Amino acid sequence: MKILIVTLSGYWNYGNRLQNLALKKILEKKFSARVESVKTWQSDAMIWKPKTIRDWASKIKNGQLMEITAMKNRVGNFIAFSTNQLSETTDIVDLKDSLGLLQNYDYVVVGSDQVWNTNWLTMDQFKFFLLDSVDDDKKVAYAASFGIDNIKEGYTQIFKEALKNFKAISVREDRGRELINSMANMEVPVVLDPTMLLSRKEWFEIIDDVTIGTINESYVFEYFLGKKTANVRKKTKAMRRKIGKTIEFHNSKGKSRKNFHYGPLEFVKAISNAELVITDSYHAAVFSLIFGVPVIISERNDGNGKMNSRIDTLFKSAGIEKVSLEEFEDLKQVEYMKDFDIDKQMVESRKMSEAFLDEAFLNN
């Protein structure tokens, strides 16, 4: 069996690379399949590079050359990870799949991650992630995510029609199931993000040889994709004073720049060894739970609308209470998370998620 994973493929986001890796490993293990991952227009190895002389001049004027170098190094490490771990396609598949590359597989699975987030997808990109060019009997959606509470106006009818042509569909969040039900009158299951299908032991084995420098003290791991509000900065500063060192993985400025270049497996390693995680990222929260590291969740502040549904579903499926940074007062509020055993808690959810995969790929 030959399977292609179609998902977000940018060389800068930890979550999309790690869920891609997890899904690949699960499909290989369950079906002894040959699994490859698609390269799309997002697979831009030169994203770090200013496009014009004017852009270069602006960066130089604003003292941003070190940030450019940091981004170049980060992209390089992501490309190395993708090459070594994800079996990426040699060619980039364009929006219309003009070369017919997607037809060379027995199945094409779209997901996980926010492949159906209409806030940042053009209409043609949206159709691509609905596998518009793929034969109906090959289309599978696993843990596909909207990442938002409502689909953008103008996309509903296209989405409704496209869903009818999938062999099997599952989503990652409760809100995604509600959206599909309301738009297409279809009932679809909510399954686990691929990263949660692998056990804590399996993730420790994956990162066993990974190093992130010498750290001999307790630290807070911070990972923010949105902007920090004044209140967030105040509270994260207070956590630093209580615990000690802070490690940031998404800041190309100042002292934190030294960590910006790290690849996806270093991201996992840093979370696994942290004393506390503070984040607005879904996958940073996922790996905190996987390793039993206390995590505090901050509301994402990036202008792309509310993205709470996926994190709310995550904590609901884990059976534990989400602790928000906005309401956080004392470390005692999150200490119980150290005793959280994801492998015991997720037994039934994993069975249900794997049953979906069995039905999608084995039932013809």
C-alpha cells in the first residue's frame, strides 16, 4: 500500500512537522505501508531571504540581519528533519496537481493540523486541501482541523460539495464536527491528533539522541505564536522568578535568538525536560501532556480569530482541566499535571482513532 500525506508543509512550524511525522509512523506501523509526505507551495527553502533589494535595505537599516540568519538556520534544520524523517516528494505539487502526482498513490490522506482554516487559505488552496484533484475512492481526512470557530463566507458551498466525495472523514476538534454537521448534514468522528497516537515511551525513543545544549537548572519553556499582551509578559516574568531560567523557541530577537534555529525534535526534547510550559500553541500543549509537564495556556493573540476549540477538545479528551494564564495565580494550580499519564487516559480514544484508520484504509 502506498499512501501520501497532504498537510501543511512550511519549514518553520514545529506542530505541522511533528504531526506529519506521527501520522507517517502510525500508518507505517499499522498497514506496513510506504508513506510519503507532500511538498507544496509552502515548502519554500528560501522563505528566510528578503525578496528585493529594498527588503534587504530595510532589514539592514532596522538591524535585522541577525534575525535573517536565525531564520535561515531554522529553515535549514527543518529541511534536514523533513528530508530524514518525512519521506517528502521530490517534486513540489502545485495547486492544480498539474503533473498528476497525487494519483500515483493508493490513498491520499489530508490532515492533521489546520488544513481547513479558511482564514489563511485562498480558495484554490482550500480546494487543494479538499483533495480536489484526487479520485474519490482515494480521499481520506484524518484529524483535519479548521482551527477556527467559523468558516469564512463564500467557502461553505464548496466545502459541502467536496465532503460528499471523501471515502472517510474525521476531524480533530468538537467544533469541526459541529461545522461539518451544520454545513453538510454529516456526522463525522473526532479523533486524536496523530502526535497523541504515539506513546510517551515511543516519543522518548524518538528524541533519545537529541541534544539542546547543556542545561543544568530548572527552566520554563515558553512558546508563543501570537503576540504577548502586557498581562502575559507580566505573568511569564513572574514564573521566571519562581522557577529560574526561561527557554524560548519562537523568538528570533535578543538572547532568545540562540534557540530559534532548533528543529522539531529539539522542540520536543525541550518540552520533555521543562519544569513548566507556558504557551498559546496546540502542539506545545500536546507534548506537555504527553510528558506530564505542567502547562499553562494563553489565549492566542494574532488577529486570526479565536482558536480555543482545538485546545478545549484536547483537555476534554485528556480528562483534565485547562489552566489559563489569564486566570493563573499559583504553581499549585498545575502541579497535578505531573502525575498525568496520557497512555492510561487515552486508551479508549486511541482505540477509536485507530479503528477509524482501519475502516478508512482496509475497508474497500
